[in-house]
Amino acid sequence: MVTSPAVVYITEVGAPNLRGSLISSCPTLASLGMVIAYAEGMYLSWRTVAWLSLVYIAISLVLVTAWIPESPLWLVARGRVDEADHSLKWFNGKN
């Protein structure tokens, strides 16, 4: 459920030649997160594992909201064309 928004975002902004590998990385990274949580659970209490999970999520949320712009498609759908142009330049370089 957590990877669904990431897949939609990648579908909208990912370069066509990278889109498949980027989308397939979502379930792979989710599985890696589960393995890490299980490994932490072997050595730490469940409360510590829960707090660590919250820390991982908070760090990810800060990184995503601070540096990754909105989808150009989403911005155009809301009439924010100038911001969409800026977002496209961020994704594709200055050309």
C-alpha cells in the first residue's frame, strides 16, 4: 500500500527507458525493509523496532517533501503551468 503512490509518481515523471526498472524497485525495496525489520526484531525489543520504523518513515517523508517537486501532470491539471514547467526542467535538466 505504501509503494502505490511511488509507482504512480514514477509512472508520471520517470524517463521511459528507466521507468520499468524504477517501478520494479518499489516492491524490492519494500521487501528489503521487511527483512531489515525482521533482523532488527531478532536483536531489539518490539518497541524499539516500532520507533526505528517511525524514524525511517519520518526521514523519508522529509527528504521527499523537501527535494522532490510535484508531478508536472498534477500541476497542469490544476492550472499551475509555470510550476509544471519548472518541475519538468528539474526532472529533465535545463533544456
